[in-house]
Amino acid sequence: MKVEEYSLAKIEAEKAYNELKDLFKNSVEIKRKEIYRDLKRVYGHMTHGRKIIDVEASMKKAGVNIKGEPNLAICRADAITCHLSRNLDGSAVFSWKEFRWAQTRPRKSYGEFGMPSGSYGELWKNLSWSKRLLKAPVPLIPPPILIEEIKHKLKNYHIIWEVEEWTPEPPIDPILLKRLTPTLFAVLATWDLTELERAVIRGHVS
């Protein structure tokens, strides 16, 4: 899977992180600005050698298949099924929760991920409501990764993966992510699903 990544040498990340940390101590105004808090969070993860993925840029670059379906999906790690709302303006919302009506903006409290207007061109402008909704199974996280990387509830993490087709067929090469900003995520782990794990997933989707 090809994604847009940012990485930084540990010594450089530590320098940038400490500079921001000192700045926060000396300026309440700077500390209150979300953009600086986000930057500090990103550098903090880089000090641990983690790569950072720009999910929005990755989704745009991956584009869609011949059916007009996104080639990448992202969903909360505690979900069984990823639900996708394709909107007429080329935007999209990826959610763990099934949609009951048109969903044009992601709900922050739900941990949804949204792609802005025009992300997928004009491919969807003539889609009927029934064809605008898609779903795909969310990858299963292997026990060793759950033990090593999951420090909080699963709903606080996301998984991104390549979707060959939006069908019940499970994916192969997912990436476990921690959201740092609206579009940037830290890479916690990557793995390939075994045939047994994919068979278990198939039994939970229809």
C-alpha cells in the first residue's frame, strides 16, 4: 500500500519537540493555539521513531477503481464494518456506523474521517442514493499488536487499508494508526492478515 508519509531523524524530532515544549512554558497564548498543540503531538510521536501518514493526501493520491470506489478505506479500530457515504460533490465520509441519511460531514465524536469536496472529482455527481453507500470489512488486529501498541480503548485508534473492491472480502495489508490532527496519523504497526484471520472476518460480515 502506498501512502504519503513524513519521517524525521530522532535527534531532529527531539530538538523540535523540546523547542515547542519550552515555548509552551513561556507563552500561554501559544499553548492555547490548537495548531501548535497538534505540531507538538506530531513531533512527540516522531521522537519515538514513528512515521506520520497524511491520510487525506494518501486517499486523494490512491484515487478510485474503475467502479468509482475509493482504493483506500479508513475506520475506527473497534469497528467490524466500514461504511462509506459517497457524496455528489466528490466528498466522502468513512464511518463505523451505518448511515441512515446523507452524511456529508464527519462527526468528530464518532471518530469518523471525511474527505473534502472535490476529492474524487465529478465521478459521483450522478449517483443514486442507493449506490452512494458502500461497506467493507474492517481488518482484524493480531493479538501481539493489541498487546504491544494498544494502550487505550480500541475506539481511539484507526486502521487504514487498501480495498480491491467494496465487498465482504477482507483486506490483506492494513496499518494501525493513532490520530494526531484532523488529517495526520502516527503509524503504530503494519501487518498482513493470515488466511485464517481473513476467514474469521468473513464470518462476521455479509
